Amino acid sequence: MNLKYLILTLFLSHGITQDIQAQNWSEFANTGYYGKANLELKLHSKAKNRVVFMGNSITEGWVFMRPEFFENRDYINRGIGGQTRLKCYCVFGQM
């Protein structure tokens, strides 16, 4: 019985690994999601130290639920729905 689970796990993990390796990492991590907003930020403000909030849809929703938290502060919300730890690592690699 345990052998069936082991074989199934190996089979499934091999397919998932191939899918991830075949993908373009930029598309996988959705790095262009805030491309326009980042360009506008770069063009219309001085370069300075900022706090960037990265995460999933919960983080993305903060700016709509509590917009006053981000007003008049150097806080930038860059949450992306569906983001995972692996995808965040990909985004950090692009910085």
C-alpha cells in the first residue's frame, strides 16, 4: 500500500517539476503585474527608501481595505493574487 503512494508521489512530482522548469520565470512569478505602476512611481517621485509589501491577494487587498495606511507614507503595496513563496523568490531575483 505504501509503495502505491510512493510511486504516485514520484510520478506527480516529476510532472510538476517539468512544468516549472519549462516555464518562463518572469511569467511564472507575474513580475510584470505592477510594471506600469512601477514606471510611474519612478518617473514621478524622487528615489528614496521605501517599504514594499509583497504577498498574495490578502496583501493586495490592503490598499482597498485601509487606503489611509498607505497615504502620505513611503509604503508601496505590491501584493499579487495567487503569489506563493517560490514566486516571491523569483521576484526578489529580478531586483
